[in-house]
Amino acid sequence: MNRPLRISVFFDFICPWCLIGKRNLTQALQLFAAEQPQTPVELDWIGVQLLPDLPATGVPFAEFYLNRLGSAEAVRQRQAQVQAAAASADLDIDLQRIPRMPNTADAHRLLSHASALGTATQLEELLERLFAAYFMHGQNIGDSATLLEIAEACGYPRAPLVNSLRGDGAPFYGPGVTSRGGVPTFVFNQRLVLSGAQPAQVLLGGMLNAIEQHRQASPV
């Protein structure tokens, strides 16, 4: 068995490109497993709160993007771009169903605490359900009750997660996050970095390059 390949993914739940990047990463991991069956992968999801100044209750979604982009036509074009990219990744997201732009601090706290309570499979399911709650079902993932309901559906105990939620909109800072950089960002073996929702083949190339760099740096 070879030394594990470690992949750190910096993301936020409100970023559609993070969900698209996650789908591409899943495909890349399948390709990697076929090419490097003796190399295990350690995957870390590290939360980056892109909008820490949002109120705890969030803001209206449509109003947020109109203020951000300046016109209804600019919003329409941006959303069409996102929808097309999502469809190419076999994602059926529905931006029209999202009523609020949430404060994601507690969603990140929930995921961070959950990582120490369950299995890797449970954590993956929780991550998927949180993304789906926002992008597919228009749920408010800034709401504590919604977060706890999703976590319980993944088999997590309620009590320790209740204590992880603050409900006051206080900013969340993930481990190793010193600034609010772009997301998604993929870091392979803490050295090679790829930014953006890269295609699966590009991510696979990053994985293989990271392994080769490690081999060249290791003593014979």
C-alpha cells in the first residue's frame, strides 16, 4: 500500500461552483482509483465562509444578487451560466427556489463537529444533503432547526451538534483558513493547488502530479 494522497477542499455551501467541483472531484476520484488502486485517498473538507458579514437570518436571495450584479439582466445571465455548468455535471439545481442567501457559519460548524462523531460515509452524506437542501430544495441552511434535522437524517446524535450551533451569525473560521480566498480550491498533499470547479480530468492530473512530486522528493 502506498502513502495516502491527501486532498483538502476549501469550500462554502452557498457557492454553486463548489457543488459542481465536488461532482467533478467524485468522478476524478473514481478515475484515480482505477489508475492507482494501491494509493488510498484522505479527503478533508474545509469550510470557508465567503460572506461572514451577513446577518444570522440571511438576506433575500434575489435582492442580494440584484445588488451584487447591478441589473436583472446581469443576474439572469449569471444564473444561466451556473445552470448550464451544473447541468454539464449532471446536477439539477434550482436557483429560482432559493428564497434567502443564508449565513453559513453554523452550517460549517455543524459539519466540522460532525466530522468527529461519525464515519467518513456519514460525513459525505451530510455534505451532500446540506448542498442539496440549499441548491435543490431551497431550504434555509442558516436555520438551526433545519441543520439539526438534516444531521439527524444522516444518523448523527442531536445533543452534541446542538452545542456546536451559535445562531448569532458569528463568523466561522475553518482550520488553516487565514483569509477568504476563492472557492473551491483543491490542495493535493499540501503542495499542489488547483482553484475553481475544474473538470475531472484536470483534477485527476493534479492527483497524479502530486504523487509524482512526492516520489521525486522521497529518498530512494
